[in-house]
Amino acid sequence: MCCAHFTNTKAFDAHLLEEGCQAPGSIMRRDGQPKFIIRERSFGPVWALADYRDKNRRPFVEVAPAS
């Protein structure tokens, strides 16, 4: 049984292998980028699929340059 929490069934299914579940933080996309991001929710952290087209769902934080 998996102990990780996911945002939806698509994200849950994406971490499964034939042998069982894989740690979401260790899964990479074909281009070498992380496949999942962790999001803090009121009930705890959940794993979501990273979407590099949407700035709000990227796995990194863009910091504004200091002026």
C-alpha cells in the first residue's frame, strides 16, 4: 500500500510500476525534469504532476531579482 497522497488519480497512476509504487520524488520525465511537485495543503503535503507550461505548477520557485 502506498503512503503518499496525490492530487488526483492521474498523478497516483503515474507513480505506479509493475513491481508496485515508486517514490514520487525520484521519478523523472524523459527530458530529465522532475515529474512531480509537492504541494502543501491544509491536511498535509500532496504530490501533483508538474506542468512546465503553467508557472503555478512548476517544481521551482522563480525569485524576483533584487533591485
